[in-house]
Amino acid sequence: MNNLNQRSIDNLKNVHPDLVRLIEEAIKTTSIDFVVTEGMRTLARQRELVRAGASQTMRSRHLTGHAVDLACIVKGKLRWDWPLYEKLAKHIKEVAKVQNISIEWGGDWTTFKDGPHYQLSWAEYKYEK
């Protein structure tokens, strides 16, 4: 059984409680260890990522605490192999279904595949300022 490390806990601050609950449960039951690399973002950070090509929108769910990025860990090292992210996504989706949380995975997108990205669905989780 895995637990979230301090970096992940810190990166979940100000993230929607349903998404936090999902990630906390998923880490306990996953066969692939992971770390939360990003949660809530500032506008400045989002602009930086768009400029770098790592994001394509200023309407990111990270800006409202409705998204997280996860990185897979194998033998203590971050790994970016696509099959790991597909396997992790299957697990995250299964946990979300059990918890009745509507989630979207960036790896399912057709134009910009984003394997580390998970967000609460726009349809179920509207954000009002």
C-alpha cells in the first residue's frame, strides 16, 4: 500500500475536495506509485506553461483547483513511459467510478494528449467565482 508523499500533500492544497479524496484513495490501491506534481496553479504559472507549450489553454482546470497532474514512479524514479500512464489512468477511472466522481483524463483527448492530467468534468463540476 502506497501513501502520498509530502510533495503530493502540498500540491493538493486548494484542490477540490472530491479530487483530493479520489487521489488519496487511488494511491492506497494502485500498483503504480505516483506523485502529484501540480494541483492548483496561479495565472502566472499557467501563462508560463502555455508559453512553453506544456499547456494550450488559459482556461485550465488547474486555475480553479479542479485538476491535478500525476507522475508515475518506478523504483523511486519519475517515469514518463506512456503505457504506465494508460495503466494508471485505468485505475484512477475505476476509483472515480466507485466514488461516483466524474473525471476526465488528458490521455483521452484527441488533440493534445496529456497523460499526467486528470480533471473533474466540466459538466458535473462547474466553477463559479
